[in-house]
Amino acid sequence: MSKSFVSLEAPSLDAIDMETAFDDWQGTLPPSLDNSHPLYRTMDTGDPGRVIAHSRYGNVTSRDLYLWLTISNSSVPADVLYQYDKLKTTREKEQLAPLIEKSIKNYLWINHIVPGMKRTINNPAEDALIALRSHVYSLPGWQLVYMLRSIKPSIKVTEADRLHALQQNVSILTSGESWQVRYIFMASNRNDDLTSQSEVRAAMDRLRDDLVSGTLTFADAARQYSQAPSAARGGVIPPFFRGQYFFAFENAASQLQPGGLSDVFDGPSGLYMVQLMRSIPPREASMSDAETAAKVENIVMTNAIRSAFRERVRLLNEKSPIGNMWSHWDTTDADDVIAYVTGVELTKRQVEQLLPVEDARSLELRDKMLKNFLESYLEGENIVKDVKKLGLECDGDLEKMKRMAHNLALRDALQDEIACSLDSSESTVRSFYNSHPELFRPLPLKRLVRLTLTPVNLAPTTTATLQEMYRIIEGRPRDPEAVINLPVWDAEFVELDGGNALVPKVEDSKTSLPVPAKTEPAPAIKETPVKTNAATTDTQAASTETSVSSESHTESVETTAATQSDAVATSASSAVRVDVPETASSVGVTGGADSAPRAVGCPPAVSRKKIAPTVLRSLVSQYKSSDWFLRYDDYGYVYLEDLPNLPKTVAKLKVGDYSEPIFIGLSAVSYYLEDERNWPMQNFDSVKAYAYEIYRRAQIDMRLYRAKKSGLDKAGLSFSY
């Protein structure tokens, strides 16, 4: 491999947030042709005329982003803009927007910045490797064109098909009664003194009197006095269905006639008053409705294209059988053919250049990786041959995706060149090991318990539920001003009016809403993970989860397995796992060694009242309430890194602490760290190979991060989606 490359200034490891710098780094793992294709959800493939970003490199269109996410095997779905456009609330769109913007930045980085960094070198071996990688990266593009240009036109949809789809999906196509209102909000916290609360209520009562007398119109009153984001629009919000907002709000709107004015009523964080603009009757699912007809057409086409594609691939594989000898991997030489289909052969050496086989944590996982990749690759080659036979290889979208695939291969070549240029002497790596012990510190085993408080009727507000959770874990009420945290998947609610009220959603998709401040880890060295065969073999991390309900007082034990990805680990932090002897007191302890994320440099968690495990268990069992249901889940001793969906704050907990409650749906959830087991630091010689790999990855990521940041800073990027 040539060592000539563009010199990149390597910043200090301390200066880079490695967790966010290269979490899009995917190594050379080729894309797979799996069952999660975006065409199985929607036929929308992006509008080539819709510009979503501007830069000095040119405009980026909706179609560009769709093709890029398809070809790059991104974790962000290719139809992300379609999903974004379907969202109704500002908060939902604000939570999805960073993924879209990150994807656009990655598109510019790979397709406009990387090609200018990679010098052309007369090296036949390197050119052949780039060509091979380009072709493998392009396979999803051939698949997309095959589905859109060959399979889709062959599908004939009849009225009977549409009627059948309508009948099968009538429950999701039928909408209930909805209402459109104006509303006025004034903040009033229950924890305020009584005088302040009385003043706010008196102001709302006077305002209502003015509205009733005709002194003010509702729209003018909302603009002048409402503290909600909708004030600028005269209090108007989009139509809503029952179940989207809190009960008192929906109940007030549903009792009014058009033009009617509600009484002043209490909400989660203040006082409200609504005026009904219109009531929209339920809409039955019917093909005469244009919106319903469009949804039915999408359902029919996505199901049909999925079935037709699977059948077409089956016929292609029968016509041109594939030979996959992955099971003979250990007995074959580097130049032996390991996979073939008519006219195409792939050697073991080529597979090693494409797939991180050596990074598999066990022989079983390696064999699974080989089998899946080779089957996908060979099926893709059969698709390529059929596309060429049909004369579709000059399709415009396919040409674009081929160029994108080539640029991905250039990125890999650039990484290889940087790796070849590194000073990898033992003294350098040892110095790196000594300077960054947090990258090699063994992961602790933690005994984790989860408390979930769920309302069992419509009476409790979210504020009341949060207060009750604080009463349980602290023994006293707590002001929830900055802790309500509704995840992006909770599509029924949006935070407005100071960040803790669940109130009607706003119409303007770009309105900036106040959200509660989140506690983030302090700036720290972020660690770069890697899965290597230098660490010892990994076993599945199993946890024993015990659940205790507050009503039934019965216990159920669930054993769950949590394993990490078999592919090359993308950037997060890492540490070394150590073997733990299983004892009677360590239920759920997992032995083995592997790299895994680890939170470092985090500030201490908020102190909580410490409750012994048996007391906590007893507390939950004895909890009685007609408004809430309290659940206790004991995960046993686990590596937190094996539970990626945990809130970030859990990693900061000290033994005996509770995490700040968050909302998942309508439930308040808090985690309790009961115990922690730490292991001694391993010396350099015992993790030498692992240290070399971590050093290599960190240096590559630092240089590419600097180049990416510099290039994007000069791009003049602006978004317009």
C-alpha cells in the first residue's frame, strides 16, 4: 500500500469528542441487501426538484439524500425526509432534524471533500481494491434501480387489490372526531405561593370577562396575553384528535359549539382557556377520499414490490446458482475462490479486504458474518447481470449511486493510507496507553434496578405523576421544572409553555420551542472502540430481570440476552472487560473480555435517599394507589454498555443513587444503582494487541475528524428542508 497521502494535522485526543466525531464511521463493511428496504415502507424516493441544503459545492436535493442513504448503508432510513414531512409537531421535527442534517453533512464530506483529499497514485493493487470496494458499495444502487425500473412497472394493481387493502387496514385508515381551537395559556406553578397563583387566576378571569363582553376578540387576547408559542398566530393550533393532549384540554374543546368559549381550567403548568373554531366529524375509510386512496395505494404497492422482488431474486438464483463456500474458510488459501456465481468469482483475499473478518468476537459470529455477506453479495451480482440485460445500467440515478460508492471506496483508501503512515512503535503505543488509561480501564459490573410509575386512569397529570415518583424515591415532592423528558418516540405529546406542559401542538414546523435543560457529561476524552481478536473471546451478556408489581405482589423472572454488533464498532468510548467468576451472589454476571463503551469524565449524579435492596423491594410491594401502578425490575449484575437504550444519566450514577425520572410514554421511570463491582487495571503487556488497535483507530479518527470539520466549515452549508 502506498504511503503517500495528504498530510493532515492531527489534533490532541483531548480536543475531540470522539463519540460524535465519527459515529458515522463504518469501515469497509459492505452494505447488505436485507428486508428493511425503504421501498417496503413507502414508494417516495425523494423529489429531485426539492432543494434541502445549499453549499459552495452545490445544492443537495431530496433525491440526493435518498440515494446517499441507500448506498451508504446508513442507520438513518433513506426515507427520513418523508417521515419528517409526516410529523405534525415542532418538537417531533426538531428531534428528527439533527439526523437529517448529520446525513447531509456526511453526504458532502464523502462526495465533495474526500475526493479532493485522496491523491491519484499509480498503484495497480490499490486501484483494483478501490474498484472492488466501489462495486460492492454500489450493489444497493443496482437493487434500487431494479425494483423501480423493472419490478414496479410489472406490477398491476386491481380495484380488488385496493379494496382488500382497505378492508385489512380499516382501523388505521379511519379517523375519529377532531377539533381545531384557539387557546390562551398563562403559566402558574403549583409550587408558587398562593398569592402568585391567585393573581394569575384573577388575570385569566378578567380576560374571560372581556372576551364574553366583546371588549376583545380571542385572537387579539391570545396575541397580547398568551404565553404559548401559538400566541403569534392568535392562539390557533392544527386540528387534533382525542388522546393527543391532556384530558382537561380535550374535554373542554369537545364540550363546546363552534365559537364557544370554555371556562378557565387548570393544566400541567398553568391556566388555560380555549375557543372552539370548528369540529371535524369522524372520517370513515373510503376510496372516495383522496388522502385515504393515496394511503391504500402505498400499502398495495409496497406489499406488492416486496413480494415481487423476493420472487424475482429466487428465480434469478435458480437460473444462475450461487456457490458459497464460507464453511471452508479455515481450510482455504488466500487466492482460493470462496464464492462464485456465473461470470463472477470472489477469493478469500478479496473477502478479507471487504469484510472485517478478523474482528469477529467468536468463530460462530465470524461464520454468520461470512455467510450473510456472501449470500447478499452473490444475490446482488445476479441482480447486476439482470439489470445489464434489461439495458438499465445507464440509468441516471444508478450513475449517481456508482459515483457515491466510488467515493466511499476513496474514503476507505484514505483511511488505509493514514494507517500506513502512523508511528506504530511499541514505545509510542505504550505512551498512548499510559496517557489514556480510561480507554483501557476494565468495565464495572453494576446491579441495576428500574422503577416505573404508570397512571391507571385519566386523573393524574404528567406533573402529578412526576411528583409522585419523586415522593417515592426521595420521600418528598419535587419541582419538575427541568426534568420532564419526553422521548422522540412519544408522538402524542409536545412540551410547550416553559418545557413541562403537555399542550396542543403547534402548526409552524420551524418554531423554536422551549425544552428542559438536559444534564450532559462534562467535556472529557472520548474513547474509540474496536472489536479485535486481541481481546479475549466474548460471551453473550445475560441479565436476570425480576419484576414485582404493586398490585399482584407476584414475581416473574425473565432472562434476557444483550449482545453488541458483530461488525466493526463505530466510535463511542471503549474499555476492557474482564472475566468474572460466577458466584451465588452474582446472578446475571457475564464472563469474557471485549471492547465496549464506557462513560468517562461525568459529573456526579444528584444525590438520592439510599434504600437497601430488600427495603426497596418491600416498598414497591407495599405501594398502594388508586391512580398509579408501580413496577420494580431488577436487571441483576450487568454491563450498562450491553443496554444501549438506557438514558445517558444512568452511566453517571453512584451506588445508592437514583437517576432523574424521565417519561416513556405516560410512565415516569427512574433507575437505581444498587451495587458496583470494579476490577483491577490490566497492564500493557496483557492488552498490547488491543492497545495497538485502539491507538490506530484513534489516530485515524482524529485526522479525518479534523479534515471533515475543516471542510464542512468552509462549505457554507445552510439547510432549507
